[in-house]
Amino acid sequence: MKIPVAILGATGYTGAELIRLIDGHPHFTIAHLAAHSQAGKAAGAVLPGCGGRTADMTLAAADAPLPEAVQLVFTALPHAAAATSVANALSQGKKVVDLSADFRHQSAAVYQQAYAVEHPCPELFQQAVYGLCEHARDRVAATSLVANPGCYPTSTLLPLIPLLKAGLLDTDGIIVDSKSGASGAGRSAKTDLLYCEINESVKAYGMPRHRHAWEMEEWAEGFTGSPVRIRFVPHILPMTRGMLTTLHLSGKQVDRWHAILQEAYSDEPFVRVLAAGELPSTGGVCGSNRCDIGISVVGEHEVVIVSCIDNLLKGAAGQAVQNANLMFSLDEGAGLSVHATWP
């Protein structure tokens, strides 16, 4: 018997990836699809990539009652809109992986700082587990609510945490420069994402302080006990998917850093530390749930680390499935690939 799954917010790019992953999953099956504005339509009429029996499923309203048989709910809804759906699902005894930002922080106060809105369900913060799988595996397995990390924080925290734990990193003034494909901005129509606006152009956004900076700083300290200051600048590139994050770091014993990262992730299926001096590319991880990390020592106390993920997979839907596998005591890699769709 397969575990019935609901996907709320099924018609966005992340929702479409969840459909693709769940449809091929050995233990999960899609039982319910819902969307805000497309309710009543067939999934295939809204999602050109959707085929098979799933294409014929009728999209329910996002707030429609969940089928009783559903055991797992993925909420891929906008921040501030997801929290109520999460609360309703939990009240019905469902397990939830929330892909919005609504439970990624440890308090409603920090959430309000980052997103400039009051949180509708602050009582659930104590229950939520921040699902950076490689550093929260046991807690994820024991909870009913996982807050799936953001794509930028995932690409930043995976290389940062082992170095912070080793106590060799200068924690004041960490510089993080990230570049993402346009799918990271979502599927909603936006003038500044029109082809003529974005093609052959690169731009920074979210300044002076992007909302993911709070998430990075909070969980860097949360996983290591070391408070940090991060100067984070995201950019959008004229490509569909992929994320490349460059961390400009300083500290001591930098000749040990590569070995520290290798040791931290030697047994992790979805994190690959490249040979010293070798740097990753977005094309090398596209279509996979993998994070590739490369490190280059550029001075006696200075290091550049480059981290690459597929923003829709390890940065969203793939990591969500990885978390769900842990929640149901399944093989963590079930339904996920370490291989990229290359070339």
C-alpha cells in the first residue's frame, strides 16, 4: 500500500516538481491536488508537463477539505497563506512538509522582521522542525511538521555549518553572493520577469537586506551555537533553474577546511565535496537533489567556497521529499536522484 499525499499549491513550479517526484515515488501516491486560482480545472490543463492519470485529476480549492485517507500534505503556497492550511492539516492528524517560509523561523517576532507581516499561527513554531536534512535528520524523523528550508539558505548553510562547528571561521562579515534561475521567483506573472526584461541581463535584488538573510543567520547559529553576520546579495539570471552561491570567507587554518567539509559529508548521498580547487557548476546538478561544493584557498586566511544546487529540487521539492521520507521512516533517497540531467 502506498501513502496517500496531498499537494496544496500544485500549479506553481515547485508544485509541478512535487507532482513529478511523487508520481515516480515507490511509497507515495498523489491523492489530492489543490491550487488557489485554478480550482475546478484539470491538472494537465494548467501544467503542460503533467501527464498520465495525474493530468486528469481535478484541482481542488486550496482550502478545500482534505480527503480522510491523506497522510502527508505538502504545502507549496505563498508565505502567510500557507500557515492556516498547515494548521488545518495538523488538526486532522496529517503530517506536513511546508515549503513556504511560514515556519522557517524560531519565533513569530523574527518572522515578522523578515516578512513584514504578522504570523497567523505562532503557536506552531515550537512544533516545527527546520528540515535541513543533513543536520536535522533525527528531529525531522520525530516531528509532524517540517519547515522546508529556502533555496538560498540551503546552498549557504550546507558549506557553512561544518566550518562554524570547527571554530575556524571568522563569523563577522561573511559575504554570500548568490545567483538563481528565474524559476526561483515563482510562476506568478511579474513584469520584471518578462522575457524582454530578463534576457541577456543580470540584476541584484532584495536589497538592502533580503528576507533569507534572517533565515541564514538564525540557523547558522541554531545548528552551531555561533552567532554570525552575513552580508547576502542575491541575483537573478536569464536561465530557468539552478543556483550558484559564492561564499567569501576568512579564518584560520584554511588548509584544513577542505578536509573538514569532506569529513562532514563523506556519507551524505546528496552532498558532494569536489576535489580541492575544483569548482561546481549549475549544469552539474540540474535535475538532481544534490548539492555540489567546491573550495579554493585564495590567501593565507581567505577562502572562496562555491555551492551549487537545483533551486527547484535540493532547494525546494527534492529536499521536501527527502524530509518526507525521513518522517515516514523510509529510505531517505527514495524517489530522488543524485544524477543530473546532463547535458
